[in-house]
Amino acid sequence: VGIPTGVTNVEARAVYDAARAAGASQAYLIEEPVAGALGVRLPIKDAIGTVVVDIGGGTTDIAVIASGGVVRSKNLRIAGDKLNTDVLQFIRDEFKLIVGEKTAEAVKIAVGSAVPGNYMETVVRGRDILTGLPREIIVTDADIREAMANSISKIIDAVAEVLETTPPEILADVLEQGVVLVGGGALIE
């Protein structure tokens, strides 16, 4: 069972007990960034330092992994669900259009990006706040990037914070290896 980094022993035990109560004959806990690193076949047992940023639905886990363990980590409550809320709120505020969570997520997936790139646009259908009638608009990648900018900046700041406290020997490896993004949020351009 994947658990976020930095959970307490009590929280980890609660997850373990829940897995057993659900009928598992055995349960093993693994920190989510380590699971992500294994999933993309990173050499986590080696003495090479790797930074893994796991952007899931509810949390973003940032971890520096070396020699089979987590050296530094940070957990944020900013992830895919928060980005969906950002998009939903932006469409409501800027276009005076009410859309649901599923629509906001579909828009994020279709045209969401963290940096400028290819021009993209999509049609969004919802209910006009003023008239209450159905209406459709066109949103662009620039609109959605603006909607998500604050949350993405917080994720970037958290990565920088983790890197600032990482031992220099491991940072040299990170410069060579780069940062690995995993999780659904890693699909955002």
C-alpha cells in the first residue's frame, strides 16, 4: 500500500490495519515516491541520488532517494484535485460559467500546461451564472496555465526547498540525473 512520505507511525499503522481489515492476508507499506521510482525502473538501491516528484490526486510527494531510502522529503496537499479546483474557479470567475469537477479535470487534461508551448484550445460547456442557461466558451492553454499558476508555483517552491536541504554529494547526482515526475499530474505538459 502506498503511503505519503512523512506519515507518522500511527497513520502508517492505521493504513496497515485498514488493508488487513479489508481482507488482505499480508500488507506492505511503501512510500509513494519510492513506489513511483520503482515503477519507472530507477536504480534506487544504488548510491546515486534521484529526485522523484509524485503528483497524485490529493498530495504531491517530493523525495530525494539514494541507497534504497528517502534522504529528504516533503508532502504537499496540492495536487491534481487542487488543480481541478483552480480550473473550475478560474472558469467561474473569468468567464462567468459554472462547470463541474469532471469538466474542469477534462479541460486540465486537454489544454493544461505548466509552461508555454504549442497553442491549444478546447470548448467548455456549462451554465451561465447570469442567465442560468447553457453556454459554451473556448479556453486556451494560456487561460488554464494562469488558473493553475499559483498551485504549480507552490509545488516548484517545495521542490526547491527539498533540494536546498539535500546533501551536496547527492545534489551532484541530481544535476546529472534530473528530476523524475510520476503520478497523474506528471502528464501535464
